[in-house]
Amino acid sequence: MAEEKVTVRISRELYEKVKKYIEETGGFESVDEFVEFVVAEALETAGEAFSEEDKKKIEERLKDLGYM
């Protein structure tokens, strides 16, 4: 079963840049797939830079915003 998806809004300008990047370089099926990958990578990298307390605060904030 596929994971439930939610909507995240970005500017049209950024969307078009990502779309162009994907068309030129390949590797991703859609803007959604690219954005999900980049956010996951950013969180993984950020997780290395944050303390456990910071991580808990981030998780709590994401839950409050309905992303987790």
C-alpha cells in the first residue's frame, strides 16, 4: 500500500525551475518525487547537525503542522 500523500505549496517559479531541471537531467519522474527526495536528504543532513533536543522540537513542530 502506498504512503498517504499531502499537498505542499511552492512558488510557480521554483516549480518551473525544478521541472526544467528534471527534463534536462532526468533521474526523477516528477516534481513531487524530486521535492520529496530533496526534503528527505535535507532532513537527514540536518539531523546530523541537531542535538536530540532540537530533533524532538522539530518533530513536534512537524506534528503540530500536520506533516507527521
